[in-house]
Amino acid sequence: MIKYKLLCKNCELTFDSWFASSSEYDRLKKKKLINCHNCNSQKIDKSVMSPKLIKGNLKIKEKTNLEKFTKFKKKINDYQKFIKNNFKYVGENFAFEARTIHYNNKKNTEGIYGIASKEDIRELKEEGIDTQTIPWFKEDKNN
């Protein structure tokens, strides 16, 4: 399989298309079976492309990325442990509980954590209620 970036000479749209081989592209072009999906023109040409070269050190990069991810996951797990030990879990009632604390001036109440939608978080911030969003990994028994 080969992927070409194609250019419509009529409407100047560029788009990608896959072919079984470069000769298959040539065969379809010759039979006028390649057309623009925007304007239906058959004035299609391959645009300039550069091949993707696979470097020999790809495995080193993959290993480095895995090491970075592992460090990141450990740090997030440490944050999660701290939060679980120091804050009250309120589940999906997070937005309601946060408003209750904020509007009833319960400043001495322990902190809370839970689940909220992006819309809930946006509304809480608009109301001046300080919230933070952090990534949350489910507990993995294999760590």
C-alpha cells in the first residue's frame, strides 16, 4: 500500500488517498478513475511528498518515551495517594459539594475531590470557585 497526497488542479483541494502500489495509481489515472471528491474534476496530480524514513534508533526513542510515561504515571499515582489520604471523595456530586462549601462559607471544611464534567468545571470557575483538573489513573494492581 502507498499513500499519496493528491492535488486537484481545478479547485486546488489537497487530499490523501491510498493505492495498492504506485503502478496502480498510474493505471487508475490513465483510465480517468481518479477524481476530486470536492468538485468531481479528473485533473488530479500527485503533490510533492517526502518519504517517511524509519531511523535505526526508533527502539531507543520508544524506550525513552516509555520511561517518561512510567515516571509521569508514578508522579500522578503519588498525587492520587495524597488526594485520597487528605480529601473527601464526593463522587459525581463534586459540583454540588463545591458550591455548598463556597456559598455557605465553609472554609474550614476538608477539601473534596470527585467527578465533574468539563461544563461543570467551567461553570464553577465562572462562579469564582477554585477547581483543578488532574489526570486520574485507575488503580492498577500490576504496578
